[in-house]
Amino acid sequence: MARIVTTQDPFRDCGYAAQPPMEISSQPFSKDERRRRLLGLLVAAISGAVLGLAWWLQPATEGVGTHQQLGLPACAWPARFGIPCPTCGYTTSFALAAKGHFLDSFMNQPMALVAALATGCIFVASIWTILTGRTIAPIAERAAGGRFWIIVGVLGLISWGYKIAVMRNYL
């Protein structure tokens, strides 16, 4: 099977220089490249299924409860604790984002829009891996250090606070 290979890694040193010319190679895929492509296929299948399911769901007009269309029970947090759960509204926001209603998704649950967009980016990156045999893992590993997860956690807490304020009609 012929494949396209580049003479240089375009992401070497995380530089975003123009990609060098490509050449056709009749050599079979290496074991590592085959493994990366299969992993890319798995990740594309999972992230694509999540986005496809979100697109299929009808967003609940209340901003919560969309997950019940999947046969899941209503969230017990509001009844038990008087506040929404930390992920309250995520399924609804994913459904809105998958339909291209990004502002509505953000207004419903800001962190869920970030998660939906990240899922879309992961899907695109995995398709790129399937097609090229290359991975963005080195770049992602550099970007997702300890500080990154602290920021994600803080933004998640702020987003949860926002959802509490919305559901209590403070906003």
C-alpha cells in the first residue's frame, strides 16, 4: 500500500513552519505508525460518537435534563443538596454546541462548551493521526502540564457557580 510521507516533522520543536513537500513511499507502515493509526481510529470513533450523539439529542429547554433522553434518571443533586451538580447542563450544552449554537451552549454551561470544543479538536486531531500516522501527543503533553489542570479546575468551579446562580435565578 502506498503512503504519503514527509521528509521532515512539521511539528518539530513545536514550530509551525510550512510543511515540506510530500513524497510517495511504497514501504509498509512501521509497527509504531500502525499502532498510532489504530489508536487514532479508536479515539476518532469515541469522540465522533460523543459528538454524533450530542447532535442527535434534542437540547432540553430548561437547560438541564437532556441526558434523560438516553434513559438515564434525573439528577438527584438539586433535590438532595438544593444546588445543581458540578456537571449540570453538560449534556444540554454538548447538544447545543453539536448543532452549532455555541452562544446558547456557553450561556447554559460555559465549561461544557469548552469540553465540547475540546472533543471536536480531539476528533480532528485523531483523523489527522489516522491519515498521516503522526500524533500531536508531544504538543498536548507540553500544553497539559500541572498549571493547565489547575486552570481547568478553577474554570470548572466558576462555571458551576454560574450554573448555580442561573438555576437560583440570581442571573
